[in-house]
Amino acid sequence: MWEQQMQQVDRLHAPSSPHGQRRSKLSSQVEEAQRKHDLLVEIIRKEQDHNRRLRDFKERIQQQKSTQNRLREQRQQIARAKKYHSDYHVQHRARLMRARTKEERWPSIWCLPNHRVTLNMTNLASLTRSSPWRTTTRTNFHY
């Protein structure tokens, strides 16, 4: 019985013994390791958030650049179309002016008032210096 009481007392004083100090040292090491692990997890989470924000920022910049490029290409297409239309219009007016000056070069006899001129194809060909077989020439003129 005396031995049982001594064992009981030893068990009650066990936390203050060197064996108990070992446990408290181990538990403090485990707590320190857990604290370091939590810090590392927090650092990794912050780094991932930063990388996500950086990626989103780069994507927005890329989208803005592609939108600007698309708008610039549209403006260039519009400018090309306007230039083509303007060039075509200028060429068309030049053709009309050439046709008008060609009409003005007809012999002055055709310009007499109330004078009807009827020409056959050979006379017309000699006057216009063109082929007698042209199908676009008119043979009767009314002035």
C-alpha cells in the first residue's frame, strides 16, 4: 500500500518532472511548427492572390490593345474606302470632261442653229478619225 501511495504521489508530481518538461518542450515545438506552417500558408495565399491580380491586369491591358488595334484597322479601312471612292469619282469626272471636250471638237458646221446634218458612215469616219464600223456613232444630229 505504501508503494501505491508513492506511485500516486509520483504521478501527481510527474508534470514537474523532467519527463513533463520533455512533453512541454515537444508541445511548444509542435506549436512553433504549426505557427510557421500557418505563416507559410498565408504567404502562399497572398502570392497567389497577387499573381491572379497581375494576370487580370495584363489581360485587361491586352484587351484594350486589341480593341485599339481593331478600331485603328476599321478607321484605316474606312479611309481606304473613301480614298477609293474619291479616286473613282475623280476618274469618272475626268472621263466625263474628256467626253465633253471630245464633243466640243466636232466641226463647226454641226453647230449652226437649225441646221440638220446627215452623214453617212464614211464621212463620219473621216471627220472623227475613227473606224467606219464603230457602232456607237450617231448619224443624225439636231442642233
